[in-house]
Amino acid sequence: MAEIKHEIVQMTPHFPFRDYVRTPATMHEVAPHWHQGLELNCLIQGGTLTVVEDGVTSLFQPGSLWTIDPRVVHSSSAPKRSDWLEYGFQIDPTFLTTLLPESVNWHFTLHGRPTSGALAKAYDALWSSVMAMYREKAHEGEDVSRLRTLSAFYQVLALLAESFTAPLQTPAVRVNPPLVDRAMNLIDQDFAQPLSPASLAQQLHVSATTLNAQFQASLKLSVTRYLRQVRLMKARELLLTSNKPIDYVATAVGFANQRALARNFKGWKGMTPSAYRKAYKRFHKNDRVYF
């Protein structure tokens, strides 16, 4: 079973972001992971790309742009095709919050082409700017190309800020991202153990109240809810990639028993674990590639 990874992103030299191009050779299943910066993706050509964000599944077609908020666990899968082409980048979180301090309390709402006129127009402009960044990849290392890339990048930020953000509730506590990151790492590593907010807080030398407040301020989730979501995503993976009995799956991901897994899984996916396995296992390829 693949580990949920904390991806430590190394920025592209001379830019406040790390960008990448995915082609048929690299368009495999991306295991669940998270990172501290905002991610923007652009599916240029190919088929239907499946993206799961905190357990919510979205299907994107060529022409789609979408953002993934910081610290959101996400994964993707794609069928074999010869025409895949995706471009994306992850923004340096320190750069973004220094440039736009209010962005620390933003939820980014870009999730495919909008239907309303004004947002659709902004979407088209955003697509043009992202494609301008992609085209400059062919001239990587050239000084003038770097200026053109930065110009398009700043236009992307302006369009996101103007049209594709929604304010989150201002946290009542001062956010401590390193504390939340350490707690998420512990959960991602030890989800199968009998973890609790109290035991995590003890390992991190803070109170359970403080840890929960930090999770609510940073992720808009309680520690318990985040832990449950990680366990459910792990259970989903085992259901689709193995023939292990349901009671084995339950204990392997940290649920007390099969009944507890079934209750939580049905609340998440609307069906029991066995029904979910029967419905979706034949569409799933066990090909874990992390980039």
C-alpha cells in the first residue's frame, strides 16, 4: 500500500514555482500526496483524467484548468493513451504569501471551465497565460524567455486572485504551519496505529486543544476528521489494488473492525466497501508512480 507522501517541492531555478510537463511516458497513477504550495494544472490533450482531492473525485477533459489548495491530499490516474499532455506548476508558498498576504486565507475555486460569462472570459485569459508559460519551456534557460515566463506567471496570479478565490473564515488562532505539517506527517506514517488527537499532541509537545485549533485554522478540519480521511483513502486503495478480506482492510488502515470501516466508508462514498470494490476494481490499474 502506497504511503501518502509529503512532497517537498524544489523550485525551478530562477522562478518562484516548480513546473513540469507530463506526457504518455509519465502519465501514470500519481499516489496520494500533499505539499505546502498551491498547485495549478492544465490538461492540454489526452482523455479523461481522474483526480481525487481529499476523497472527492473529479474528471477533467482536455481544455481543463484546476487548482489544488495547499495541504490538500490528492492523487490522479489516467488510462493508457499515446496523446497525453499536461502542464502544471506548484507555487512557492512563501513567495505567494509575501506577494499576496491575504492568500493565506484563500480557497482557490478554479475547477474546470466555468459556465458564467464573466468567469468564462477570465478562464480563457488564464488558459492563454498558462499556455504562454508552457510554450516558453522550449526556450528554457534563455534570459528573454525567463522574462516572458515571469510576465505570464504574474498574469496567472492576477487572474487567480481576481476571479478564482474565495475567502476562508479568518482563523481565531495564529496559524503554525510547521506544527500542522509535523502532525500530518505523523498521521500519514502511523495511520494504522491507535492514534488520537491526545496521543499526537503528546508526541508534538502541545495540548490536544492547541493541535485541534491549529488543524481547524490551517485545514478547516479537525485532527480526527483528517485521520479518518487518511484511513479511508488507504482503505480505498487496498480495496482496489488487492483481494484482501474487508476485515483485513479495516484493521490494516486503523479502523477498529469491519463495521467501523463500513459505516465510515458508506458515509464517504455512499456504498459499502465490498460494493465499492465490486463496482470499481476492474477499472483500476495498480501502477504507482510518484513524481
